[in-house]
Amino acid sequence: MSIGFCWSGAAVIDTVIFDVDGTLAETEEVHRIAFNRAFSEFGLRWRWDEALYLDLLRVTGGKERIAHFVSCETGSAVEPELIAALHKRKTAIYTEIVATGEIELRPGIGDFLTRARDSGRSLAIATTTTPANVDALLNATLGADWRSVFSVVVAGDMVSSKKPAPDAYLLGLQLLGKPAENCVAIEDSRNGVRSALAAGLRVIAVRSAYCAADDLSGAVARLPDCTGLSLELLESLP
């Protein structure tokens, strides 16, 4: 673990805001599979292999990712209606896979959620994935009452600009009624770190499968996985 000392004061952290994909769970490979199945069902010859998908992850948001790919692939825009239909079907495929229990929370996450709540801290989510994806993942991993775990959930198109813009975190802070200095974000990607920092948050970065090589500079703590998340870490952050 490396710690960056970029804060002059250490306000008490009473709220933890989580990203979802790659952070709460290693979901990106299932997203990739779902995209490819949707393309196939629509009779499209597009196929995103792992290397291409890694590159496409620089673009946040599924609809935005499809539009970016088509623009780069063909040099022209695709009809918004087709993008919306593809993304809707991809979401359905993803939620069907997740509902089978194929994806688990990353090691260390479940215990950290329990300990953080037991300590009186609030938990929230700020993600660019759709509400349906969040619901499917957390219903399968935390149970039907998962919403009682998180005070606020900001997801999908609730904001106009997705990460690395700070909008998701700014809305989360507004809904929580919390100042940024009392919150910390948990992120796994460069776009996520940039988003949280732009909103004034301290960030704990955790490496993930698809974003393992991302530049996570700016995070006050950088962990190789989620098992290092602890209350002791929160209390030690500068």
C-alpha cells in the first residue's frame, strides 16, 4: 500500500462512497460478454475482445462506449435509437447473468461494509452504471434489502456528465447532506479517481482486474485489492 499525503487536515470520515464496477465486484468481464451477446442478437459483427474492451473502458457509460466504438470503427455516428436498443438489451443480458449468483463481492468488501455500518458510518454509491445493473448485483450479493445498506445511490443517467466529471459525487454529497471533507470515495479506475478528486473527496484506490495498470495518483491510499479496507485505514488517512 502506498499513501499520498495531499491533505493538510484530517477531518473525521463518517461516510464512505463506493464505485460499483471493479470496486464492489469484478464485473467488467461480464459486462463485456453482455455487450458481445447483444451485438450478436442484433446481427452485428462487432466483437469486443479483452484488449479492445480495456481500451474502451476509458469511456464511461455503456451507451457512450458503444457510440465511441462505432465512431472510431466506421468514422460515422450511429442512430441514437439503435444505441439505446443495444444498451437496453445488453443491460438485460447482464442482469440475467448476475441474477444467477455468478458474481460475488470482492474479498474484503462484505466485512468492510458490515464494520463500517456497525461503526455508525454512512454508506453510499456513486456509479455510472445503470440502476438496473446495481440492483441486480447487490440483490444477488447482499440480498433483497440491500438498499437499507446504502443511504444514497447515484447511478446511470441521474447526472448529465459521467466520470471523470465530478457530477455523480457532487449529487451524492448533496443527497447525503455531507461536506466532502467528511467523506471518502472507494474507486478502482483513473476516471473514478479523477471524478472523486474533482468533487473534493479523498480517495482510496483499489486495483481491479481490468484497471490494474491505471494511474491512480491523487488517491491518499492505493491498495492492491479490497482486503486492505478497514476502519483503521479510514482513521489513519491524512
